[in-house]
Amino acid sequence: MADGAQFVVGVDTEPLLRLEVRVAEERARDEAWLKAARADLVGLTKRQAAEERRRIRQRHASLRAAGTLAGTRDLVMARALRAELRARGLDQEWPEPPRGEVDAPGRRLGVSPRRHGRQVGDGGFPERLAVVLPPELATTVRRAAYWTSAEVYEELLAWELRWGDGPEVALRQAERSGAPAQLALLVAAGRRAAPADALEERERLRARLLTTGDLVRAAVDRAGRGEDVEPPKVEPPKPDATLF
């Protein structure tokens, strides 16, 4: 996955610890498979052993690509993300977003720490998770998040155009710019505050947003629960021809 795309997201400590336990389990399975496969090399000639090792590497790579083996954190997360996309009905071909939309710097409009039960300025998530995904999976994650949120994003933009940032944001901006306290208060006082029902509507809109970080965190939770692997499909029993 050296040529993949990296995602760095904030996560809580407990889900991250559960993920690491899951990764350790999958790494042990991966290593056990390799050990069992290499056990058959005993007694082979040097040439035969080299050919068999080549076949083992190919088979190992195929099993990893299929998600049967997942001996690294990136592989576990890729498998969990695919399962999460399928569960949400998002595992599909998405059109390309407008140029620059999915890789624009900074936080998108409406994405606030409050969406995750945190206050602005409290530091957000305590941990950071970096994961490298295959290019095609990374593209699906980005496009799914963009198109799922495109309509609500436009509604949030209309909200912001109507109500603006309000005095609270104006005060923080003035303070960050180094303005004197009295001037910051004057700037904030000049902003119109949105009424309570408008603020509630904004929070409802924000709750409907889906970000790439949301998908990655959901995959972390899924992997930690051991739900990154789909249960095997059970074929329905065929009717007994002797009964007809």
C-alpha cells in the first residue's frame, strides 16, 4: 500500500485501543498462515524451495488483496472501511466531484467539534490515526462523503449567508487576531445573533453531514468489534428432486 492515499483523523482512545487489539489478532493469523505454508519447504531442493516460496508470496498477496488475511493496521482498516461502505449502501461508483472540492484545505463549512460532543477549543479528539488506503478505496471514501453531504452542505451555506457567524465567532476571531478586549467586544456586539430556532436548524443540518473522518472512525469502531469481516454467505438449500 506504499502507493496509497493517507488519511489522518482524530479518534478517541478506547476505540483506538480496541483497533490495535484487532490488528494484533489479524497479524497473528497472518503469521500463522505463513508459518504453516513454509512448513512444506522442508526436504525440497534449493530450486524447488525457491519456486515454492514464490508461490507462497503470490498466494499470500492474493489473500491479503481479497481481505482474507489482514496482517497490518492498514489492511484491517481497508477491510473495515469496505464493510462500512457496504453497510451504508455507499459502496458504488460515484461521479467525480467538482475540481478541488474533495482536497480543499481546512475544515468544511458545518464541520464543528460540537458534532462529536466536544466544545470548540477543547482540543478535539485525544488521539490521531494515520491510515494508508488503496487509491480506489480512498477515491470511493472521498466521493461518497462528498456526494452524500452535497445537498446539506448547500443548505448550510444558505444558512451562513443569511445569519453569518454571529457574535460568538466574531469574538473568537477578534481575540485570535490580537485585538484589545474592548475592541473585540465591540466587534462581536455588532454581529446579529441567530434566533434559537435557526441555531437548532443549523445543528440538525450539521448532524446530517458525512465526512471522510466520520467513515474512518466508523470503520475503527467496526474493526474493534470484530465486524470488519462479512459473515460467509449461506447458500439456500436446493429442493430435493425426489419430492416432486
